[in-house]
Amino acid sequence: LDTPRARIKRILVGLWSDIPSTDHTFANALIDALASAPPNQGKPFKLIDSVDAFIGALLRDSLPPARSLVVQGEIIAHVIWMAFDGFVINHRIGDVRDIDQIASVMTDLLLGDAGPRTR
């Protein structure tokens, strides 16, 4: 993928559509395990922190240098990862929104413009 827009959108579509629709067992089992864990067990911070760091690195590597500060500190990466469970659940119940459009809007936000889109 030869543009920041195409790379970022690919990351988002992969997380929010490809994984939930390709391997239902993995995505559903992950969400089910996290949702049904005993409350006193606490949050699996090692897993979540690792995923946040990985997504953050992918985004930083994909964004133009002038925009890479947008994803510093993993907060945006965390929001993107936390949205994953909603997309998994929606896919399971048949609510398959236009992920291409959603990813395009989020890509615009990350890039800070509404330039030409690569759909």
C-alpha cells in the first residue's frame, strides 16, 4: 500500500471487519473470555497494553511524520482496539455496517484532512 491513507484504512478494516468476519471462533472467544472473567481477576493489562502498543506502532509507521504525534501515547490505538469488541458483536448479530465508510472517516480524522480517498 503506497499511501498513508491506504495503509491506515487497511489497518482499520482489518481490525474492524476482516478479523471479526474471518474467524468467528477467535474473535468471539476473545470477547467472551474478557467479558465473562471474574471481576476480581482484573483487567488483562499485559494483553491490552501489547495490542495498544502494536496498533500504535502500525499507525505511527503509516502516518506522515507531521501527523505521527496524533497517535503518541497509545490513546487513539486504545480507542481503536476497544471498538473491536463492538464490531465483533455487531458482526455476530448480523449488524454489518459499512466498515469501509467508517474506516474512511476515521482515516480522515487521523490524517487531519478530507483529501482524496482511496476506496
